[in-house]
Amino acid sequence: GPGVRVFVRAGRLTFSYADASLATELVEEAPGRFRFAEPALGPEWLAFDSVIDGQAQRLIFSGIPLYRIDLP
């Protein structure tokens, strides 16, 4: 799958592709399930699971599992 980054910016959960500078705010649409703030009706969804020590190890991005790696 694609390389992505999920981080907090100004207190908001934010998503970006690892090779792009464009970041998109995420909004929670159901407990543990998120969507892009813009476009509001986009089909993509994100869900986090496999939490260890408070950090999600897996991100499901529109059905595609992506796994956490720590970068320097």
C-alpha cells in the first residue's frame, strides 16, 4: 500500500502521503473510524486497530491494511 503519515497538527488528527507535502485533516465519523475533512463526502475511510502501549500498529485505509513503522 501507499506510505502514509498520521500525526497531530494544532490538536487535530492529520493524514498525508509520505511523499507529499499536502496534509488533510481527519474527522471521526464513528468511534474509531475516520474520514477526510475535505471532500466531506469522499468515499475513503480510515480505522486504527491493534493498539499496543497506546499506539495503533495498523491502519485500515479503505480496506487496505497498513502497518506502523517508526521513522527517525
